[in-house]
Amino acid sequence: MAYGSPDGGGTDLAADAGSPGEQRVDPGLDTPPGTPHERPPGADGTTAFFGRAREIKALHEDMERAGLNTISGRKEPRARVLLVAGRPGSGRTALAHEIARRLADRYPDGVVRARLTEPGGDTVPTEATAREILTTFGIPTPPGAGEDQLSEMVREALATRRVLLLLDDAADAEQVDPLVPDNPDCLVVAVSQGPLTGIPDVRPCTLGGMDVKAAVDLLARYTGAVRITVDPQAAEALVEECGGQPAALVLAGGWLAARPTASVADVAAQLRALPDDPDRPVGDRPLARVFGLVYATLAASTARMLRLLALAPTGVTDAHTASALAGCSVTDARTTLDGFVAVGMLRRAGDPAGELYEVPACLVPLLRGLLARDRPGELQLARARMLERTVRLLQSCRAVTDPENTQARRKLAELPRALRFPDAATADDWLRTRLPALVASARLAVADGELDTLARRLVAALVRALAAHRGTEAAAPELYGLHHLVLDIAGRRGLHREQAAALLNIGDLDARTGRTHDALVRYRAALDAGRAANDHYATGRAMESVGGAHQDLEDWQRAADWYGRALAQRIARGERADEARLYGRLGAVHTYAGRYGEALRNWRAAAAGHRRLGDLPGQARALSEAARVQEYAGRPYESLRTCEEAVGWARLAGDVRLEAALQLRLADTLDRVGDPTAARLHRAVADRLLETTEGDSAYEIRSTSPNE
């Protein structure tokens, strides 16, 4: 079932420069062209890595050393786990990526990266991480599958592969352990703030500050060699003030790079003069002081945009998100984001188009601390603008898949140029790269509870975009979670119609993946919600689905009972097409139950219903099923006459494949009554009919009893 998307609930800003009343953002960064925040990517796309020679050596030795099982003479049952431990901002992720880069050649099946904690501090569910890993290998995942099933699928997928698995920002061992492959040919590199107690045979490589020489080299990447050479003692003093932390050094270096006339000694002196926050852990103070120094020099509008980036889901943003949050044009937002990259406040997210930016996780708590000073109403308005912009982009993403001259394409042409996609391929790339952030945005909007109208529109737009670009089958894992979000809003707001729709959609996905008992519970709840909403469609659909679930469970009596209830409602409302279909479903259930008299009556009623609708192929199929029932009941000659009647209707309908299938049915029945000559003639007719079509017959009409 589809969800409604009522208008209202947010304000969208024009998506490009020149809109009346828009707020201009002054970059305020004074960044000279070409100023690096890292070493410019080389031909191989890599960036500079400084120092940590001792830690890299220790990790190599830890990887090569014999494990406890090897020492005791047993084969290692699992992959070795290397642990890089350190505070956020210590360069722990950079070190893990460097280790992965150096070892990549040993693992021909690739390096797989997954982040286990979101920038805001919430842990990523294990099932979400497992889906991400499986998707990397192109392995489909069943919608609604739990942590245990998906973790087992990951272990099965990695059991025959040589893979390096990089698990970043793990909160505890419970996140890592289910993902460790049962394959000693794989390697896990985990990043955490502390030891992963509970995982056997793993020793942490704990990071402190960088050595002075490497830290000075890192600074020189931003400031240039001259300012370091003229005052090396000041550079060493600045390293000391930064605690040797790479994140703090990058911010200080970016600040110096944006101010060519400032000296290294000036920065060190200013940092020395800044007071420490006594409530902050000692190890976090250097980064907080450098961040405070850099932030204080930003223009007010630029500082506001930087603060608001902490609201971006998953810490990933683009020009549209920044534009909506800050209330400025996309062009100004992109310029400001590039300026943030230059001074180390942001980094490129590594997407092929180069449009995504990532807020370093170590800065998110500092930005959120600053956000606490903003008025709640302004923050809520910023969230609403971001959600509204996302809805508009998703609507554009879906509309571009429609044919030309449709209403959706005409509405698309009316949108600002920055909100339009030139073609379906571009929209598909956008949806693919933004999907984690889009799903997180929907989840956060629903959890917030203050913007439910916008949240409903966002979920509905995301469901439609996924269905248009991927199809409902391929997008089922994402759709399962989105339907649950709709259910949360509907339950909170008492929206019984949408509650019924969500329950039916979830039930369908449960039934499709074999969780029939779970599906039955959903369908019954949907029936209650449909009755509360006085929604006849949802009620009838739920009753039919309950019958289908009982049929899957081979409870023929209950299936027939629920199909009968749904049929009675369809008859009362004069819904002829649904009535004919339900007669067919009743006929099938009675056939499986061996009640051939009831089955034959229902199949003939279905044929009559299709005849009244003018649906000749449907009438022919219903008659063919009636012939099958007659054959099961031991009345082969009646079956022959009914099947011949079905052939006539199929021929009249021009359905060649159906006619060929029915000719084969006739041939099988003639063989059973002892007329092989006539059977050969009908098979020859079927062969000639199939020669006029491509491929094999699309229909399978069984000619054996389900009890055989």
C-alpha cells in the first residue's frame, strides 16, 4: 500500500543564488587558492601519512606473531584482530587506513570498511553493519532479518574469501565479535577508544601524541617549510600545545595556511593563553582549545553554518544540505564548505562526484556543544528546511524516471535548476551515494517527534524514489525499515489508515521472506487498524492477506474462512474484479484441501466473474483450473470438455501462450483416457503455437493432483 504525503510542514528555500530575502554566507576564511589541508592526492589517489612508525611496526609484529591456538598446536579458527586504540582526534582512523593500504595486496578479495558508531555517538546496529558488508559483495539480504541471521551470512560470505575488514570507531567488543570471520585467511583491523575486552588474543596498539618530527612535518604541509624553518622552536612549542594530536595540528595548520602573515609563534602563544575547561577530560583539552581558537576567527554567518553541520545525518553533508540548514544559496554553501575543507574543519567524503563532505567525528561533540547556545526554535527551523529540501530532491529523483509529458515531469520542469536532475542515471547515482544519510535523516526525523508531517513526507518520498530506481524487490531491505518508521509515526499520531498500510507492507515483506507467523500477526493488526479507520480497502486487503498466510501454513480451513470474509465484503461493495480473484483463491484452497465440489463451484464462479468483466484470458485460466479439479475428482471426460472450452476462450482472447499451455493440458488428459493419437495432435498444435513466440511458455498449468 502507498502512503499519503500531505502538503505543509516545512519551508523550502530557493536552491540557487539570487533568491529574494536569502541569507548570504561570508566564507570569512581568507584561504589562498591551492592551500592544502592534506597532501594533494597523487596519481594513485592516496594522501600523505605522517609518523607512527613505531605503531605500524608494532601492528605488523602483532599480525605476524603466533596466536594462542598456534602455540598450543591447534589451527586458528578465526581471523586475527588488530586493535588501534586511542581518543578521537588521535589519528587512530588514519593509522588503521594506512595499515589497510599497506596490507591490501595480501587480501585479493578487497578491503571492506564499516563504521560502527555514528558521529553523534549512537552505535550502529550490527544488522545494519552486516547489510553494508554483504552489499559490498553483491549479496542480497532478506528484509527484516535479525542480527544473528545477518551476522551468520557475513561469516559465510567471508569463509571462502581473503578479506581485510576495517571496523572503525567500535564502541565495544559486542559490536566487533559477531563480524569476525571464521577464517584465519582474513584480517580484522578494529578502531576503538579502549580495549575490546571479550575478544580473545587481541592486544591494543594504543596511540598517544605524534612524535615531534612527524608533527612538525604535518604542520609544514599547511604552513609551508619557510615558516617552520625560521622558527623551529615555535613549531615544537605549537606541537606541544596541540598535545601532538593530529586533529589539533590539522586545525592549527589550516588556520596558519589561511593567514600567510601569521607566525607559528603567534598561534602557540594564543593557544597558551586560552584557558582549559576543567570539566573536559585532560586528553580532550588540546583539540578543544585549537578548535576554539579557529572557530573564534570565523565570520558570524560562517560560524553558524559550521555549527549547523552537526545536524547533518551521519555527519555527511553536501551543498544542498548546508544551504538548507544555513538558509543560503547552494553556490555560497559550496564555497563555504570548500573553505572548511581548506582549514581542516571538514574533509572530502571520497564520493566519485566529489560533492560530499564529512564532519570529522572528533569535532561533532564540540559543534553540538556550541549548538546548545542557539535558540531551539532556530534549530527546529533549520531541521525543517533541511527535511523540506531533502523531500524536494527525492521527488525530483523519482520524477525523472517518469516518461516525458507526464504530470510528474511537468512539475519537475517547474523546480529550480539546482533541484533538478538532468537524467535518470544522475539521479540514481545521487540516490545511491546519499542513501545512508537519507535513511538516517528519516530515522532521526521520526525520533525527533516534532516534525512528523515532514517526516511522513520524507519517508513517503524515499519509498517512492527507491521503488522507482531499484524496484520493490531490490529495495526491500531498506523499505522494511522505512515502513517501520511510518508505523512509529502512525501509532504516535493515531493515523489508523497509515498504520494499516505500514502493517500490510511489513507483513508482505515478512511473508515473502518465509516469516509467515510474523506476517500473520501484522495482517491481523492491520485489520484492526483498517477497521478503526473505516478503510474498506485496507480491511479487505488485510482479510485476504490473513487468508494467504493461513494458506502458506497449509491451514486450508482457516484460509477458506478468511477468503470467504474478504469475498463477502467485495460482493457487498460491488468490486467485481476483486470478487473474481477471490473466487479463484477459494477454489485453489478447496482444491488443496481435497474438497473438489467446493473447488469446482468457486472456479466456475471465478470464470463467470471474468466473463462479466470481459477478461477473456482470466476466464480461460479459471476454466483450465476447473478442468484440473475435474481431473482430480476422477471425471476425465468432463475435464476434457471444460479444457476445450478454455482453449476456445484463450484463442478468442489471442493469448497464444495460454492456448499452447491448454493444448498441452488437453494432450495430457487424452493420454490418461487412452487416446494417444489425439494427444499427439494437440502437442503438435502446442509446438506450432510456441514457435510463434519467444522462449518457453510463460504459463505452468499442472496436470497432477497436489496430493500426489
